[in-house]
Amino acid sequence: MKKNNTIEEINTSINNLLEEWNISKEHNDKVVTHIIGLQLKKIRLINKMTQTRVAKSIFVTFQQIQKYEKGQNLINPINLLALTDYFNVSFDYWVKPILDKDLTLLTKRRENGYYYNRAWSQDRV
């Protein structure tokens, strides 16, 4: 298993994860969590920063950054916004590999009645 210690290893891991897209909704959740974590590690390495320095910038522990980078924990939206600002990247940077491949999410079919009925909800507001 790759350690993801170089940009090339990180990019290879991201590409491998993208090949696993749409196995299931639960698996997609894991893939996104891992990709966001790898994107964090990549931008941190590019900027030659330690996990401790990044952690202090968003008021978490370096252990939390480790968990983010390994895909063990999903970064909460507030911390993701803080990291976006800290690294001066666009918000879509975190999921850019998914967007670049133009991957779509699994959805239920409209015929089964599982879609969000916009017209119905507007009547209720």
C-alpha cells in the first residue's frame, strides 16, 4: 500500500479512488472523504508545511489533520472553509479530481417517487 508521501503517490491514489466511483452511496462517501484528505495532504506538501502548522491555523490538533489526510475523518464545512482560505484555493479544489472526471452521484429514479418535488415544496413555504 502506498504511503502517499509524494505528490505523484497522492495523485495515483486519487486516480485509483476515482476508478471506484459509484459502487454504492456509502462507498462514494468514503471515496470523497479520502479524496478531500489527499487533496489536503497534497496542498500541504506543495506548500512545505507541517501537519502541526496547518492544525494550528484552523484550531485543531495535528492528529485531526492526520485523520483528515488518511481519509479517516471528513473535514467539517467550517474547517474546510478555513483551509480554503488558509491555502488560498477555490472551494472546489477539494473535489476537483471528481469534477475533472465529470463523475456524477448515484440517485434514485424519479419514477420511484424519491425525487425532491420543488413545486410541492414551494406551495408549502
